[in-house]
Amino acid sequence: MATTREPTRAKGRDALAAGAARASGERARRTRTPLLAPSQIVSTLPPAEEALLVRPDGPLASAPLASPPHHRPGSAVRDSTADDAGDGGDAGEADETARHTGKHRPHPEPRPTAPSASAFARSGTRVDPTPRPTRRPGAASRAAKRATKRTRRTLQAVPDLGVAALTVPTPPTVPALETSIRPGFEDLLVAAVAALRTVASATGIAPEEVEAQVAGTLAFLRRRLTGDFTIDEFGFDEDFTLGVYLPLLRPLYRSWFRVEVRGIENIPAAGGGLVVANHSGTVAMDSLMTQVAVHDEHPAHRHLRMLGADLVFSTPVVGQLARKSGTTLATNPDAERLLGEGQLVGVWPEGFKGVGKPFSERYKLQRFGRGGFVSAAIRAGVPIIPCSIVGAEEIYPIIGNMRTLARLLGAPYAPVTPTWPLLGPLGLIPLPSKWIIEFGVPVQTDSLRAGAADDPMLVFDLTDQIRETIQQTLYSLLMQRRSVFF
């Protein structure tokens, strides 16, 4: 039996020795296999990920990697790539063979270290911390820990690695590309003008008019920013009137009411003059449209300095706009001063009685007051131009008056129209009636005798003459009008 067991033990020892020799040879072969040169590593990353490996001031290889850690004598120096889960099986077999044979595993040759960071930066290959699949239980977690340690050592080897190291450098062609793509102020202005020209062509407006309006708006903004504008003693801001006030009224004047102007030649090209007109429309839109007509239709583009009631200047916002647009308080001293300075003054003697009269009394002139405007014109020696306005009566037809509410609000009247207050805010939109504004033949006052302004009978007769002229002109225009809205 001893003889039989001895050959069996000898065969077992031979088998273990052969297995150990094969494991040692495989291990030695792996340690002798050189790693690929950096030039042989093929980049498989997209350019965007390759750029992440480059710092703004140079590649990651600008700082050397940390030296390998020291090992105890007799311990094996293991390569970082050999620590993956794929080598776990061979190392376990060698340790098992050494335990059975009673021999220690020889000290292997040192392996070459991993390629430097510069090689990875040049080739575009990134260190992948994800471990490869393993066949041994628990090897995946150990491989993940080893990969984490390797990544930590690599990050520690690079000084000041932070957000700057992950910043993608700007390619040389990007600044030129951004300059060509990013629009400047001139490009935006050209595009805006082109869009406005297209809209104007679709709506029937001349493109040249749109360009002139854009140029005027830009010039107005420049003057307001630099303070290059003046305001007279009455608060009239000509720059604001030309740049903001009149442009806001022109769409109503041209497209909504389609105002037709007649007798504009009766307004003097220079010097003072007093325009006297009928008043109507619930809201004083007729005075605003007359102001636009005088400026836009007259060859000299004169400004009409209107006289307003106290309620106009006590109303918030409205009072400031009226003052800036040239309106002043309806008093004889102010009117005489404006006329004496050669200004064109407009007055609506009916006042709130004409604006707030019911629709059943449309185009019937109310009393013209005491004739103060006539005496002011006589003292200044300027002509009086009668003005008749047709179409304003129909924009807000008054069918009722809430007198109690008017007294509570301190207003002269509280109108009820077919659209207000039934339709709420929509009731504030005026009806698009067709307007006609006619300026009559001027009545000269410079030939009157001295002191005529203090003669009440003369002033009354002249006032009644102006009123009758306007009334007869209204009847004539109503006969010529085809319809209210056309």
C-alpha cells in the first residue's frame, strides 16, 4: 500500500509543479508584453470629449505624474492595468500552487508604468475608470475601488486641477465666426427698417415715409438724451410735439377719420391769426384733428396754439400733454401775448356746452360767450379765420346724460352713448366717421378804429358774424356729405 501511495503522491506533486510552472510562465509572459506606444493608440472619442483633456494653458502632461509608491522588499510590483478583474483568476491560481508546493512565488520583474497624461492628451484616449467584467464574485467591487484610487492618484498628480482644467479651449475660428454671426446695431436697424418697409407696402404706405419716420424717431431720441431741445414760457415743447404728439394722432387723422381739409390757403403763412371753430363730439377730438390739419396740410407747417379750459389742465396726464403740445389757458392776456408774438391761436368758443350737447342738437352752434376772443384779435390786429368741422358729432353720439354722476365727479356732464357704458372699455373707441374741416375766408381786424376792442356792440356784432359764417358753412358741408362714414 505504501508503494501504491508513493507514486500517487509523486504524480500529484508533479501535476502541481507543472501547474505552477505554467502559471509562472503565463505571468512572466504578461509582464514582458510591452504596452502600446502613444502613437499607436487610436482615438475613439469625439472632438468635444478630446477637448476636455486639454487645459487652457496646455495639456495635462504639463505636470509630471506622481512617482510609483514604494513597496516592501520581496513584494510584487503590480501594474495599474493588471489590477483589473481579469488578472484576479491567474493570481489566485499562483497563490494556490505556492501554498500546495510549499514554495514562494518568485519576485516578478517590474512592469512599465502606465502612459503619461501627455500621451493620453495627444491621442485623445481617456482613462476609463469603469472596471471590466469579472468572473470572480466580489471582484467587481474591488476593481471599482482600485479604479477610483487610480483616478484619485491621477488628479492629485496634476497641480491646481479644477474648473480651469475642464474648460474647453476656444478654437481659433470661433471668434471670427461669432463676429460674423452676432448682429450689430446697424444690422438690427437695417433688419427693422426692412420689416417696416414690408409691412408698409402691405398696408399701402410708402416705404420712404416709413424710413423717414424711423430716422426722425432716432433723431428725437438723440436730442432727448443730449438735452438739445427748448421749451418756451408757455410750456410748449416743439420737439416733443413733432416727435411724439403729432405722430400718435396721425393714424386717427389719416386712416380712422380720413380727414378732408379745405381752404387751408386762408391761413396766413406768417404772423398772428385766430382760428375760431365749432366744438362737438363728447370728447374734444375735433381740436386735436384741427391741430394736425394745420401742421400737416399747411405749406409752412405752422403750429396751432390752442386755448383750453381749466378742467383740461387740472386733469392728470392730460394737462401735461396739453401744455407740452402748445395748449395754454383760455384767458385774454395769454391769447393776446401769443397773437402779439405772431403765433397762430385756435379757440372753440362753445366750450363744454358744444362738446356735451345731445345728438338731437348736432351741428347747432351754442352761444359763443361774451366774445373775448374777438377783442383779443382786435387788440393784436390779427385776422380771424372761421373754421367749420363736420364729422365730429358722430364719433360719440350722446343719447343721455347722467347728471347726478357728473356732479359727484365734478365733470360738466356724464354722457351715455350707444357703446358707453354698455360695452365697457370698447365703448371708448370712437366711431370711424368721415370728417371735413374747412377754413373760411379771414375776417380782417387791422382796419378797425382804435379802441374798437373796448366797444361791446362792435365786439358782439363781429362775434355774431363769425358764428353765422360757421353755421352756414356747416349746413353747406352737411348737404355735400354723401354719408356719415363714407
